[in-house]
Amino acid sequence: MPDSPVSRAVLITGCSTGIGRVTAEHFARKGWTTYATARKPETLEELKAAGCRTLALDVCDETSMQEAVAHVEREEGAVGVLVNNAGYSLTAPIEEASDADIRRQFETNVFGLTRMCQLVLPGMRKQGWGRIINLSSVGGKVTFPGMGFYHASKYAVEAISDALRYEVRPFGVKVVIVEPGLIKTAFADTVGHAAPDLDPSSPYAEFHAGVIDRSVGAYEGLMGKLAAAGPEAVASVIERAASSSRPRARYSVTPGAKLTIASHGLLPDAGWDLMMRTQFPQPKAAR
């Protein structure tokens, strides 16, 4: 990374595992001043040893977000690159999802991401340069059964990013969306953990269990074979977007992501629904 009179310090959310952790390692290895963050900073010791600076940051806590951004600004003058990576996938039928689960999904994936953008933008505008890289997903372009609220959160990330890209361009700030497909990380391990238990008598119980099995199995089955070699593929794209003077508005990562998005664009809604019925179980109506 070339020297520059403006801050190009990188702040990454959600670095305890997966894409966030590998992205922090990647930026540090490339010579960027990298701030790796997580709700539990004790999970970041290996990143500190790899050359990252580490901070506590919970995207569901206003004070935590303010303090992390203020810390970087005191040391660097501004956050140069914000990578909004923190997020998770809620798996639950729309009718059965609790209000608390829905709110937590949006607090993490949407509201926290938005607030981080708001906090870093004054510094970016003042120095006339910045990059905001928001991690969306192939799930921000298509919808799979049983994960409607997760997809809704990623659709929101896409819309917010598109509007923000236009609004901050005059200030020298570029906004980029990264859309990974299946990436072999601990994200797969959390699919079942972020799925609330349903009452066995629920008309969605069998469907819900089937969606979880199908989602977890995808990482090891045919779709898993279409996944990139690992999170390093996403990290490389994120660093390329941060480095480019003219980054693209969005980057799809993995052949599977590109194929899924293209298929969704070509099929009518009825055709997409038919394809989903071949891939996922359906709730069974009482007879």
C-alpha cells in the first residue's frame, strides 16, 4: 500500500472468526494499518500477533461503536476504510419468528452497519477520501425459504449501500458491496445455532428442521464444491476494492454466487419457486 497524506487505516467489524478474521490478517499482511474488532476482544489475540491492532466493538451497542471509531480517529486522524462484516443468519419461518429474534437480526445486520457508516463518515469527508465496504451476500439478491428475515436484512444492506454510494461520492468516499456465496467458514456452523427451536406441534416444525439440514448440508454437498477455496477469496476482493481508485459498486464472490444471481434474473418468479421446491422441503398442510 503506497504512503498517503490521508488516513487509510482499516477498521473491520466481526473479526472473531471467518471472513472478518481472515480479512484482518490479509490487510495486515499487505501493510495496511488494520484495526480488528469483535464483541469479545480476547478472541483476537492471534490477530494481534499477526500485526493487527485490536479493539472491542459490538455493533449492537452505541457506546461501543462510538468508542472504537473515536480510538482510531485519535490515533490515525480518520477511519480510512470501514469493512462492515459483522452479521449472522437467522433461520426461522416468518410466522414463528419471535419479535426479539427479528429485532436482533436487524440490529446486527442493518442498524449496526448503518450506524458504523454514520460514525466514520465525518472523518472521511474531512480528509476527502474513504472506502466503505459492506458485506452483503448472494442472499441480498435472492431469497431462500425459511430465512426470510436474514434475506430482508441483506436486501436492506444492498439498498442502503446503493443510496449511500450516490450521496457520499462528491466527498471522495466510495461505497462497495461484496456479495459472497457459500464460503467455508464457521458461518456454516452457526446456521443451526441461530435457528430457534419450534414446538413439535407447529405446522412448520418438519419444514424448519429440513431447512436447517439443507442449509448446513449445502456447505458439504454439491453447492459446497462451488464455494471458493475459503474466506481468503473474499478478503482478497475486499482489499482490491479498498485499493482501487475506481472500485466497482458490487463484487460477487464464488462461481456459485454468480450462477445463483444469474439464474434468479433469468427465471420468472414461478420458475424460481419451482426450483426452490426441488431444493427445500415445504410445510405440510393439515388434512
